[in-house]
Amino acid sequence: MNEQAVINEKNIQEAAQLESKAYTIIGFPVPLFAVLAAVTLAAIMTGRLPGGMIGAFASMIILGAIFFEIGTHTPIVNTYLGGGAIVCIFGSAALVHYNILPEATVETMSVFMRGGGFLDFYIAALITGSILGMNRKLLIKASVRYLPAILGGVIAAMGAAAVVGAAIGFGAKEAMLFIALPIMGGGMGAGAVPLSQIFAQPLNLEPEGVLSIMVPALAMGNAVSIVAAGLLNKLGKNKPSLSGEGELMIAKNDVAEKEIVPEKELPLDIKLMGMGMLMATVFFTWGNFLGKFIPAVHPYALMIITVAVFKAFGWLPHKYESAANQWFRFIMGYTTGALLVGIGIAFTNLGQIIEAFTIQYIILVVVVVIAAILGSGFVGRLMGFYPIESSITAGLCMANMGGTGDVAVLSAADRMILMPFAQISSRIGGAFMLILASFLINLFLR
């Protein structure tokens, strides 16, 4: 290599080092990101944003990046309230509530989130990649012990609601049925809506009326859960003995160290990512296919079970497990902000949350969420889990708003890797809550 080539190589390395140290927003230098943001925001405000996936992605990624920056650098919010995740959700919800965003843009994002299936696409990648990327023996041991942790959170939440509801004059039964159950019930579509149907006939009420009582509890419980997730993340950093930093099981007590060492990851490869995308979408398709024949079980739960079976029995070569994991890491790393914006716009009604702000209601919602944290954390520790991770997944992911809440809570807690267990809480735990609701309504009306 001649002298000039050596100089050129040195200059290239120095430039790369400077670029790596420069402040960036989602990978872009600030001036370039500002140009991209200006173009997108101008299109939004003038009604020239393209429809469909292009307009939705452009606007949601830009808004998500801006809100994440605000949340990351705002004191108190970044330390105690979930940082960028909570700002993304409630900032975007505020844009809709106060009619700042044009109606056409809101429609574009809402359709993309609901009819366009972006939420399903995201969760499919996370479930498939995170399960297949886990240590097989650790997955098996953790799953067997997870349901008791959920039950611990549910019992604590229901009991606390009854006691506090009676003490403050709200009523023990009313607090259990109309606040604790919908909060712990697995979200809107799989929780509050079927719960309203279960309650309507025995109580001689219209389902819509029951739903109007439950929705504020569900929405406020979701908000409190997101805040609590950020606080638990902070607690875990201050009390390392309580946290596995994203690992659910206290593995050293149950699995030999050599068994919990992750398998060697293959180098990042575009083709592998494409293969991972196909696997995630096919596993999701399979879950929906099975759901047609097993309607009592949510397709997400069927997908989780299928992927977990493949992992537990080692039916996929490591190459394909790595492909799914690489796709999951890409989706999680670059589209989480966009998804949180979509959740805020399409699934978070700020007006309902504001209307529900009575002292009794707030006290009961906070009590339910705290009890879920304590109950699931305590039982989870008995089962060999780290209390922080058990409280987040078996507690807060039961108390949030289903799949959308899972993403927000895990993002606020900086533990997105725990999505499979979060989905077990939302789907299988949610199904359990419907059974419990049927039992309780018959018990109280005798």
C-alpha cells in the first residue's frame, strides 16, 4: 500500500470516528433529520401527506423520533415516568384530542394501525424472534412457573380493590367488577368488550353502558402501568438484586451457567432478516388459522404456543432461529417509536382518561396496579423469577391495555425482550379473567 493510500485510509477512519461520536436522531445527523422532519411535517400540515403505508411510516417515524427526544431529555419524565415511550403515546394522543393533527393524517395512521395490521406485524416479529432467540432450557423452566405469578398479581389486585373500594365508599363489589376486572382483563377487544357482554344481561344493563364504565378504568390503568414500568426500571437500576436487566429467571439457582450462555449469533445479514420476516408472518398466519378452529383461545396465544413448541423441541436449525431474531431486533430497534405514536393516535382516547379523573377512581386504579405489581413480584420471586421482571410481565402486562399496552410498558421499562411473557399475560391471562368474571358475576348475584 503506497503512502497516499495509507493517508486516505487514515482519513476515512478518522471521519468514521467523528461521525460515530456526533449526536444523531434515529441514526441521522441533526441537520439532516431536521430536513426530513420539515418535509414530513409540512406535508402533514398542508394535507399533502401520501396515504397508506408510505405516509403512515413517514409521519409516525418522524413524530416518534421527536417525541422520544423530548422524553429522553426531559427531567423527571426521563427518570421516573417512562421517558420517550410515555411522551410518544400521550403526546400523539394530545395531538388528536386538541385537533392539532389534520383529520386526514389521523385517518391515515389509524387505518395503518388497525386495518393495515402494523401492530400485528410488529408483535409477530417480536414474539417469533424473541422466543426463538431465547435459551431453550431457560424458556421451558420459566414458562412452567409463569402462570402462578400471574395468579398472584390477579388475586392481590382483586383483593386490594375490594378492601379499598369498601373503605372509600365506592363499594367492594363495584370496585372488583368495574375497575379491577377490566384493568386486569387483557385489553379492549379481548377484555373490556367481552366483559361488558358478560355483565350486561345479569345486571340488566346495556353492554354499551357497561363499557362506558369500564373503558376509563382500562385507559387509566394502562397509563398508570406505563408510568409504573418506568419507575420499576429505575428501581431495578438502584436495586440490582431485584432485577435481571431483562432476564426473567434467576438462572443461577436453576440452570447451570453453561446452559444460559446464548448461542452464537450469526453475522447480521439482509437475507437472513428477510427470512425472519417471512417466518414471523407465517407463524402469525398459523395462529390465526388455528384460531378459526379454537375460537376460545386468542390467535396471539396460539402463535406463542406454536413458536414455543418449535423452540422447546428444537425443530428449527439455528440459522432460522437467528434469522427470526435478527428481524425482531431490526423491527424493535427502528420502528418502536412509530408504533408508540400509532398507539397514541389510534388506541388512546385522552378525553376518556381526563373525564375519569375523580379522586375515588384514581385511588382505586393506582391501588389495583400497585397490588398487581406486588402480588406478581412476590409470587414470581417464590417461583425463581427476578421480582422486577415478574412484576412487569405478570403484573403490569396484565394491568395494561392488551397488545398495545404490552409494547408501551415494555418500552418504558426498557425490557422489550420480554414480549413473549407479556403476550402470555395479555392473551392467556386475559382469557382466564373472562372465566373469572363469569364466576364472580354469578356469585355476587346469588
